[in-house]
Amino acid sequence: MAEDDIVELELVDLAPRGDAIGTGEDGKPVYVAGGIPGERVRARVYKRGKLFTGADLLEVVRPSPHRVEAPCPLYGHCNGCQLQHVSAGHQLEIKRTLVRNELTRAGLVDPPVEPTIPAPDPWNYRNHARFTVRHGVLGFVRRQRRAFFYVEQCMIMEPRINATLAALQGRIPQTTQCNIRVGAPDDAIAIQPKLPLDDIPTGQTHVAERLGGHDFQVSTAAFFQVHRAQAERMLELVRHWVRQAPPGPVIDAYCGVGTFAAALADDGRPVIAIEESGPAVRDATVNLAGIAGIELRLGRAELILVGYAEAGIDVAAVVIDPPRSGCLPGAIDALVRLRPHTVVYVSCDPATLARDLKLLCDRGFELVVVQPLDMFPQTIHIECIAVLRAAPVAPSDEQAASA
């Protein structure tokens, strides 16, 4: 099989990045963007690697019953969406299956993965866009071959982002990137970098957001969920599971700008919020000011958690929302030593989530539920909330621990 060869394939699986997988004559997997498991397709090889072959979809010989017409004219060139050709309901099932497969691959037997919670609207939801700029023109870069292309509008962006994109097109000199972020208020728009435009304000350092009944200042360098409606749902779920824990303090590790901490404090529990990112901590200092019962700590989560474990502090629940790379080993060790009644793990990467859940389950925790949430409709990305509880300690284990 060589580059530009045309092959006919039976697609049997889906890769973590959204490509459907078939098997070539050489036995290597062939990744086909735009395919659906169960389909038979014809595709042209564009890349031969040591471990896999990449191919462009040419024709669907036998379509899946879940195939739909992708509405976006950029689909297939754009890097942002991978599943527009899949019906909304089947997208949810695909995401649940991907989560379950990762957990099983990590060694968790029959993981309790719930059906994926759908978004109220799978279009026009993103509140943050990052555009590549070439010669003053804003666009995206294609996933394969890294080719730049012009973007008139993006169907998963909030309308205010598309309106701002139209106003900026062809007018941005001497920069290679442009970020547009919109907040909850209608007039909350931040454009970076600072641009020499008289009619459009740019260079804003923050945007205003609202979540869970609280107002938040979010700096342009800080993280905030891109889907506001689903972030509200996620916040409700995190609060629900923390409420199941007995009375006592809650730790919000990787607290970001303070969204979980603010909501958890509303329930009357003492909250310890931990964050190491400077911009996020500066935002959290403003956002959490005046909310009773919150202690904000600047530093690495694993180090601060170890300190609480060494001090013998009883913690009812820990909420962790780490980066895509998951928890460092020190954070897992600290959770094991702290042994809170409940751990609520929020993750945007099923593979690192599966790795960390297996480590915790091997060291004294039981997995209660994994709830996928469609935070990113039309894409392969998945948000999950996993809940663990400390397993009962046998008397012999308690004696050994106290010896």
C-alpha cells in the first residue's frame, strides 16, 4: 500500500481523534476521517506511517444508518469538528463507548458508564475561538497537511464570535493568531492581541462570565469551559455528588477561576481552593472575595494535598479538575493518604481519566459512576465526571495503619 493508492475498507472501530479504523492489506490500521464504524468505504492513502496509514474518504460504498449530511461547508477541511457526519443521538453513544473502552483498557472491569448527557443545543455554543491569521485574513488550519483556509463563519461558535470574525476579516496586520472570547453579558467580548483598529476595541485582559448564580472575572489567559449551558449542568452534578459526602471540608483542587469553589461554598461547607496558575489565581481572588468559608491557596495541588494529609486533616470530599494530562503521581498519592469519603474527578480526556481511576481503585477507592457530558458537540472530545468513594477499611487494615 503506497501513497495515493485507493483502497476499499470495512470500518470496524473509532480512534480517539475521531477517525474510523479499517485494516489494510499489510495488517496495519488505516485511519479514515469522516467514516463511521460499520461502513464500507473507498479511500485514498495520503500517509504511510510505521504504526498506521492515513487515508482520505472518497466514497461511502455502504453507509451507516447513523450517517447524516454535514451542514458546515468547511467540514472535512476544518480541524475543529470530527463528527458532523454522525447523527446527534449516535454521537452521544459513540462518546459513551469511547469512555467505556478507555476504562476497560485501563483494567477497570464493567465500568459504570452512564449515557452521555446531551447539550441543549449542539450548535453555536463555543464562547472561545482561536484563529490563525495569514496576511490579515482569519482562518483555521486543516488537520492533515496543515493547510490554511479562510473562515467566513463557524457553526459551533456563538453568534457574537462570528459577528466579530466578520468585522475583523482582512484587517489584522502583523500577527499570526487572534483569540476571541465572549462572556455571559451581551457586551462581554475580549479580543487578543491588541490591534490598531479605531472602530473595534481590542486587547481586553478579561471577560465577564456567570455560572451557578455567581459572577466571574476570567482573564484571557485563564481556562473557562467553552460551553456555558453544559458547564451549568456539570456544576449541578458536581454539587450533587459532593452533597452525598458526610459533613466536613471540601477541597477544590485545580480550582481555576473558582467556579466549583463558589458553588460548593453555597452549600455551607468549608472549601479549600487550590490553583497554581497565576492568572487563574488572580481571577479567583476577585471572584471568591466576600464568599464565606473559602480558603484560596496558590500552589501545586499535589504538594498542598500532601501537606493536608501529613497534618491529618479530615476531608469529606475532594473535587479534582486537572489538565488534559491528568493527575501527577504525587496527587494520586496524596488522595490515597487523605482518604476523603468522596472524590469527584472532572476530566476532558478519557485516557488519562481511565489511568487515574485505575490507580485510585487499586489503592482503596471504589468507582461509583462515570458520567459523560457532551460539552463539545460535533467533536470527538468528551467531558466526564467520575465519582469515587473510599472503600470500607477492614479492622486488620485499620490496626496495621495505626501500628
